[in-house]
Amino acid sequence: MSILNKASSIVTRESEKVMSVGVRLIGPAFIAVFYTLICYFTFYYFKIMAGVMYKTFPFVFSFGYHL
């Protein structure tokens, strides 16, 4: 085995370790961002739309629409 092949295998092993750690850290971060965005848009939907519908329609219709 030549020196170049040994160096290549060492670099490959080390890069796989770094990528493994990176993926384990980035995965939960993406999930947290996803749930944060879902909560954000849901909150503002009900804050804005429910307020407009409550003023426009009677409570029974707006409540049933959101259910």
C-alpha cells in the first residue's frame, strides 16, 4: 500500500467521523426549526384570522370554521 493510499484512507475515516457528528447535531436543529415555524404560523393564523372572523361572523360560525 502506498503512502498516498494510506493518507487517503486516514482522511476518509476522519471525514466520516466529522460528518457523522455534524449530521447528529444538524438533524435535531432542523426539527426544532420546523416545529418553531409551525407554531409561529399557527399562532399568527389564529391571532389574525380568528380576530377578523370573530368581528365579521357570529361566534358559532367562526368557532365551527376553526374546528
